[in-house]
Amino acid sequence: MCLEGPRRSWPAKGRPVQKHPTPTELYRAAKALWPPAERWDEASLLIRRIEAQHLTGTTPPPLRGQRRPTNWVRTLHEHEQFWRDHLHAPRERTRNMATLPQTERLLGEWARYQRRTEPLLARYQVLRLDVSPSFAWDPQQRAWISNFDACHRYLRKTGTLPYLNSAAPEQFALARWLGRQLRHQQAGTLAPDRAALLQSFLDDSQLYRRAVTALG
């Protein structure tokens, strides 16, 4: 099992360029998730209309009672733009808080507030956050899946598992992550769904090595 990351395109020189979903594509994706036969509730319809206006640059000054949904749409787009610019979601804390810009911290806190108040969100807000590449209802699970997929990509590219190579920082970090998961698996402290995925990955790596050896 491998969850694919963002789409890529290849320019003439063969160098991969990350291709991120645009705000309009995300708006359309969230809108498409609404069941066709179901009527829109007023709160969802209001936020959807505000976002549509925001995308066309015609957002009028918020009327009475619309300031909060207008701010929500604007902050969501800022959160997603940060992800496009930095290739990771805004953080609300780090080991050295002095190095964390206030704008990033506030965006990270905004995301945590969305997770905490999910039952109070309009349905369109939930759908819109569902399709957002910068937001995760469970950030730890998303990070785990991201590392798991990276291990799969490394195996397909090299035919081996990542190993501790100090000359390749990304590979080193990936090998260290995989080692931690293996220790958790051996100790029986890895969540059952993660343990099943990890075991399937290890089985795949053995089959892959055997196939490469047979072809060689």
C-alpha cells in the first residue's frame, strides 16, 4: 500500500517540479464532495460563496455577521499558501521557539483550533479542510504515512531499504524513522494498522530483492 504524494511534472531538462493543487481546484474538490441530492445548509452556503468571491478577487467588505467566515476563508488560504511556499504545514511550536516566526505560529494555532472545534464547524468547512493539502485532522498520522510512503519510494528507486548514511541527510532521517518503527513493532507497541502496513512493506522489500536477484 502506498499513498501517493503531490503530483509532479517533468520539464525539458528532466528535473522534477512539484505541482500543487490551486485554491480553485481545492474549492471545486470540496464542492464536489457535497451530495448532489442534499440541500446546502445556510452556514455552508455562506462560506462557499465567500470563498468563491475570494478566488475571483471580488470579496466585498464583510457584512454584519460575516466577518468570522470571511476571516476563516482568508486564513485557510494563507495556511495553504504557506504549505506551497515551504512544503510543510505551519508549525505552532518547535524546539527553539525563538526561531519560529509569529505568522507561522499563528497559522499553526489556527489549525489546532479547527481540530478542537470540529463539531462546531459548518459541513462545508469540514469538507474543505478534508481536501486541503496543508491541513490534517491527525497530524501525527499524516506524518507517519508520509514517512511510510517515502520508504516505499526509496525501495522502488534503489531496491534496498534506507540505511544510516551520514552523507545523505534525508536518507539518514528516513532510516532512523524506519528503525524506530521496527523497534516498536518488535516490542508490540506499534498500532495494529501501522504494524500491518509495516509488515506488508517488509514483505514487499523481500520480494523486490528476490525479483532483482532473479533478473540479475
